[in-house]
Amino acid sequence: MNSVPYLLIMFLLPLGGVLMLLLAQDDEKSKGRNALSVAMLTVWASLVFIVLALSHVDSTYNHLQLVEQYVWLENPKITLTFGVDAFSLLLILSVNVAALIGMWGVRHFSVKMKSCMILTLLFLSMITGLFLAADVMSFFIFFAALLFPLFLLIGLFGDVKRQIALFRFMFYSICGALIFFVVLVVLYNHDTANVMLNKMADFKLGPKGEFFVWAAIFVALLSRIPIWPFHSWIAAVHSSIKNPLVFVLANMTPLTGIYGLMRFVPEGLPDSLLFLSTGLEVIAVITMLFIALIAFINMDFQYKIFSFMTVYYIFFMLGVFLPTSQYMLNIGFSLFAFMIIFSSIEVLVAYQEQIRHDNKLLSEGILTLLPKLSVIFTFMILAAVGMPLSAMFVNNFVLIAALLAYSFGTTVCAIAALMLVASALLVELYRRKKMPKLDFVTDDVEDISSKDFVFVSLTAVVLLLSLVNPLWFIRG
Amino acid sequence: MFALTVLKIGVLGLLTEIFQKNRMVRSWSWFLFAAVVLCLLPWLSGQGDLFKKSLWFFNWVDTSVIKIDIALRTGPEYAPFIWTQIIVLMFALSYNAFFSFEKMRLRYAGLYTLIFAAMMFVISAFNIMQLLIAICFVDILGFYLLQDIGVKRHYMFFNFFADFLLMVLFALIWGWERNLDISALSAFVKHSSFAGYAVGLFVISVCIKCGMAFFHNYLLDMKSISFVRGGFMMFATTPFTGLVLLYRCTNLFSGFEWAKYALEVMLGLSALWAIFAFVLIDAFKAKILYLHMLMISFLAAMILMNKTEFLALLPFVVMMACMLSGVMILPLVAAANEPLVSKTGGLVQLMKFSLGVSVLSLSGCLYFFSPYLKNDGAWLIWLLLVVLVVLFIHFFAQVYFGDVHADERVMAVVKNPNVLYFGFILASWAVLLFHAKPVFNTEFLNWGIFVLVVPSFILFAAKLRPLRFCDKAYACENVQTAAPALKLFDVCFILPIKTLGRVLWLTIDFLLIERFLVAFIRQTIYSMIRFSRWAHHNIKYAGTVFMIVGVVLVWFVYWLQKGGF
């Protein structure tokens, strides 16, 4: 046990924030500003602890560090184990930064702010717990628990079609969680001790048992990723969310699936599933191409962002076919930049939609009326499509190289999907930057405020720093 | 020394970008020009280390997976490329300081210097990662040199595809060789089973970057910007990175002769396209861009031939291109910025001095390149010189000797442009003459032929107007507005992708998933709910059914325990 239980603090801090939020004043006068301030402060505090924890972690050491154990039940004996490496800390850092950007995006909103912030912190606590979990039981608890705040968030902030969206979301996610639960029961029945995540690959259950357990784990984890033909369900959820913060949080769920895959199979697919690898690759590639093609014709920018994210998530997921422990840090850094980029884009799009709605404008050419926003939005889109403006560039290069060496055909298809989805973003960018018709021009439109501009510019600086020196805060 | 100079220039550019002001723009432009000249002075005066080997080295990323070094270095093999960039930078900054073509002069001046610094990283890269990143940076900075959204759009799309293909190519090489060094390319093509794909990717990337035929539209869009910025974009951004790429990665062609032939065919097509378009297209600035396209095809062909004596000519060819574009801009400026050649004609009476300088400039180019006409592979230079003479005779014939088509008001203001316009032309001319080797043994012959005979021939041919039948093309709307390459891309790529996306969306997403799968699950759940309701209400029948199901289950478990299947 460490002298300072960093991991427990990281998990409990957002819950402490929830308690503070329950006490925060929320009336007509404050318009949710108190709630937002408390929530943002909590996330900032979490960020401090994450960076502190990062400074104690050796990035060259591939095993879990800062391990902490907490006994939950004596009979049956269930111990929650927390442990991290640079990869999981990077993911915790990225979800917190993305949430912070999302919070900044909703700071002018006033409807149900307190509920929104309480559920956001609850979600952050759960997802942090998931990334800290070092054993299967802890992993499952957080894997299932993070659905609860998300369900409420979508229910509260979804649009008119939210009932269908909620039904699909819950059906899809709960099926995955139930399958995982069955795995947990099987594992517990086989060996009463709680299995550590990094020992899962060595766990022996006999050929049939192993096939069942691994297949179930894969299905459960894949249920968090919008894999074809269930992608449209998740798409329905995402396109129904207009609140940027909730959109950002909802889009973090695939991350849990990818993280799970990386943790459970750090050295590539288990032997019992090797014969399925072609099928998995085919499904992954079909999903990527399918979503990218539809993104190319779909006019809804939310859908394009969703497609962009999904294609990239599946691209990272393909990393599971590699000896992931070797490339974990590359995937982590890439995801770190990716989360910042997509949350910034979502916040900036939400701002444009607000302006569009308030001034009854078309989205075509809207950026010509918002020059400051246009500059930063263009930067984010260029970073998103893969220009060397963030850590995504070098790390994606490494991943593409490793994947090309693993399977040329699959990777070529994946690259085609990445190019298509990037083109879809570029097309939308230029549609929004196109000179508007004369009757469209109005002087009343207010550009992004200086405060907002500085905030988003700072995220751009963080991205650039992640390119220039991606390892500055990590030892080793 | 070299790294320090690049750093100084980069910082100057960055400071200009950050602190650009609307006041005293002219003075600041002058100040920047002077500062850059001061930085480059050791090289310009021939005392620098440009031709000596020097190396500055920085260990950028060092992990167990990948190690990336950034380096700046000089040596005789890089000098022609560096000189070319110096010339283009001087051309752009001097025009920027002297003239008011641009509203945002300081912004562009800052970007010119920043692009120069980025280009030095491209030229002196010795690993593929530095090459890739520096090329991308040049593209991004070039993107900010453009204002028109249509131009930006094409520029970004073409470059994005080229950069992405390059990234895939280099990732393939690194994944195979685990070595980022450019020298690893030869080992890769020897051993890798994917070498053929890699070479294919490389050829496409170079074609896009150099703006060769069918990939040139994004460069032609530059006709809407000032000719200085357009020239800079052609010779100091993307197309030039294509040339450097071609030079540095020639190893990829070993064992893949087809790729070399493919490139040669593309270069030939580009040159032909540029020649025909120069003759047929009406706009002055479009003609200048086609001239640049021709020059870039020529430079790429020179690099492909891989002859040292030709490589040394690189800066002079670019200087010639800049000088000739300066020559072409003279009538445009004189005729109150009339954008179309067809709206000029008969300017010889009012612009004798301009015509004289123009003809002498062309003759100077011929003089400079004539000594190389005896070398091995000289057909390329022969071809270029003949084509240039024919094209410029046609141009002079239309603008100076053709029938007057200009408006009376325009004709009233036509006069030789400001003397400053001749400054760069004459300076380039002087540099070419200074570096020229005499063609004939006697001074009399040299001067007599290139100052009297050749110019007289050019003027005589221009007066005859041998290609005047081509003037009809100016009146043809289809010829002037046609963009066959873009239409080809639309038909071959964009339309199929859109159609496929739409069909998939309608058939799979909407019909199969939404109408069938989702509806099936929904109906199943409703059926279960109905069954559950029925089971709770009709105890008599439901009880019997459950009992039967229970008995079947018990039997099934018993059967399983006995061995089952």
C-alpha cells in the first residue's frame, strides 16, 4: 500500500463532488452556475491527483503499479483491487479533460444543471473506477455501474426520440453486462479467488470452458462498441443528444470496451479464439467502412462526429490483434489526443448550433460569420483528420505500421475508412466555411467570447504539446 | 551555423505572424525583408557553410517502440534545393516589400519565412518521419496562405490524400524494416513483399504533390490569388515538397522500372497539358500557373534523370520561372490589371521598353542554358527551350502585336509599368548572366547572337503570329471553364462513394436493421409481454403449459446427465 492512496482518492473525489453538489444552491438566481463551478473544481482537483499519480508511475514498466486492495465482503470473499499503469492513467486523464471541455461547453446552459453535474461526476467516478480496476470483479462492478448515470443523463437531456434511444441503449448495454455477469459467475465457480485482469490470459478452464468464457468476454466488451449491425442503435442514441457534455460522456462508453479488450488480452487474442480472428477483423472492417460511407452522405454533423469517433475507436480496437502491451502507450497517447479533439469539436459544434438556432441561420457558411471560432474549429478538424498537430499523428503512424505488418488487407480497408471519415469532416468544414448567400449575412451574430476562445486555444496548445513532447509528465 | 540561420528565420516569421499590425505595414515588410537578407547574407555572399557538410541533431522521441531524430544538415547534395528556396523567398519578400498586391502583406510575409524554415526541415530530412512531418507542416502553413475558400478546399483535399498516402507508405516501410532512415528504403524494396504497393503509393503521392496532369486543379485555383503568392505556392510549398520527395526517395524505384515509366508518362502528360493550356487559356494568371506547371514537370524530369549537373541547374530553372512570370505580369499591370489576354493586343506601341526587357530576358535564359545542350540527356533542355520560345513568341504576339481588343479607357492608361517591376527581372537576368558559361569562343559571337540575333528572331516570329489560329479558343466558353480532371474525380470517386453510402444506408440501416431486426426484437419483446400477461390471467391453460414445459425440462436435464448428445 502506498503512503498516499492516490487511486482511492481519484475514485472518491468525484463522489465527494457529488456530495458537495447536493448541498449547492440551485435556484433561479444562480442558474446552475454553482453546480457547474463545484463540478469543474472537482474535475480540476482530480486532474491534479492524476498528474501526481502519473509522476509516480514508471512508463517503461508494463505491469500494474500503485496497487491498492480493499476488502468488500468477507463471505463470499470479494476484494476490490485498484492498480494502474501509464496507459490507464492516460485514459483517466483524457476522460477528465474531455469532461472538463464538455462542462465548459454547457456553461451557458441553465436547464437542470445541478442534475447534469451530479450525474456527470457520478459517471466520471464510475469510469475512473473501471480504469483503476485490477481484478475482474471490480471491473464488472464499474462496467455495469457506469450505465446508471448515463441512462439518466440520456433520459434527461435526449431529444424527442429519447425513449427509443434509451430502450436501445439499455437493451444493448445491459445484454453485454449480463453476459459479463455470467462470465464472472463461471470464473468464481471455478476458482473462488477473484481473478486479476493481467492473469486472465493464464487462466485455465479447459478448451470448451475457455472458448465460452473468452467468447462471452468479447461479446460483452464489444457490446460497448457500435459494431455492425448494431451500430445504428448507438447512432440513434448519439444523434438524439444535443447537450455537448452528455454527448461527450455517452461517446466514452466505447472506450470502456476497448480498454477491457486491451486489459484482458495484453498479448493478442487467446488461443481459443484465434480461429475467430478473421471473423472479428471482417466485422471490424465492415463496421468501419459502413459507418464511414454513411458519414460521407449524412448531412447531420452529430452523426459525422459519431462516425468519426466510432471509426477511430474500432481502429484502436484492431490493436487487440497485436501484442497490445507493446503498443499500449501509443494507443493511450493517441486516445488522449483523440478525446480532447473530439470533445472540443463537439463543444464548438454545439456553439454553432446554438447560434444557428438563435439567429435562424443555415449551417452552410455559418463559420464565415464567426471568424474566431472558425480558426480554432479548423485547427481541431485538421488535428482530427490526422495532420501533425497532436499526439495522434506519431502514435497512429506506429499503430498503422504494426497493423500493416499484422494484416495488410484489413489495415488497408481500415485506412480507407479513416480517409473517408476524415473526408466527411473536411467536407462539412468547408460547407460551413463557404461564403453564404447575401440574404444570409447578418451583423447580429456574436462570435465566440474571448474567454471561450482562450479556453479552446489552451486545449489546442495542449494538443500541440502532446505532439512536441508527449512524455513530459511521465517518468521512465 | 545552418541550424541557427534557419532558427533565426523561423523566429522572425513566427514573430511577424504573432505581432502583425495594420499600421506601418510597408515599413515592417521592409524590415522583415532586410532582416531575412541579413540572416542569409553569409550564404548570399558565398561565405556560408551551404556547400560544406554540417549537421544539427535533436533526439525527439525515444521510446522502446520508436526513436525519432530531427536533423538539419547541409552538404553539396542539398545546396541546389536550399538555393532554390532562398531565391523563391527573396522573390516573394522583395515583391511583398515593394508592391501592394496584398491586403495582408505582413501576414503573408511571416508565412513565407515560416514556410522557408519548414522547407529546410524537408530538404535536410534523413529519416522518413521528419520528411513526413515537415511536409505536412509545409502543407498546413501553405493552407493559411490561401484566403479563398474554394481554393483552400481543393488544396486541403488533395494534400490530405497525398499526406495520408505518404503516411501509409512510410508506416509500411517502418513496420517492415523498423528503421526510419531514408537509406532503409532500398532494403525495403529488396525484401518486402509489399514493395510493389509501396511504390504505387509513392508514385500517386508524388503525382498529387507535384500537381501533375489530373492532379493539378488544386494548384490552378491559385489564379485567384496574387501572382507572387501563386508563384510562392508553386515553388516553395506542396509541389516543391513533391520534388524533394522524388529526389530523396528515388531508391524506391530500384527493381520497379514500371514506376519510373509511369512517372515519366505522367510528366509527359503534365508538360503537354501545360503547353496546350498555356496557349488556349485566356487568363494571364492561369497562363503563369501553366508555365509553372511546365517548369515543375521539367524539374521532376531532371530529378528523375538523376544527373548531378542537371541538379545544379535547379535554382536557375526556378529563377527563370520567376523571371518569366515577372515578364508575363508586365502587360497585366500596364493594362490596368486587365485579367484576360484577349482583352489586350497591340501594346507594342505603348510598351516598347517592356517588350525589349521581356525579349532580352527570354534570350538570357537561352544563353544560360545553351552550354548544357551538348551534355548527355540534353534533349530535355532542348525540349524546354524550344517549348519556351514557342510559347513566349505566341504570348508576345498576342499581347504586343495582336489586334487591339482593349477598351479605349484601358488603352488610354497603358504605359510601361513602374520601374520597380523591372527590378526583379533585371536582377534575375544579371544572376543568370553572371553564372552563365560562354557558349561560343568569342565575346562578339556570344553578345551578337544572344543580344541581337535571338531577340530579333523572337520579335520577327512574334510579328508573324504563327499560332494566331489558337486565339479562337479564347471565345470558347467550354475551353475556358472546363475542368475535366475534377469531373473525372467526381465521376470515378465521389459519385460512387456517395451512391454506395446512400444504398447501404437505405438497404442495411433503414430496411434491414430498422425495419426488420429492430422490429423483430420489438415484436419479440411485445410477444413475451403478451405471453406473460396471458400466463397470469389464464391460470388453467397456462398452468398446463408450464407443467408440460417443466416435465420436458426435467427430462432434458436427465438426458444430459446420462450423456446427452
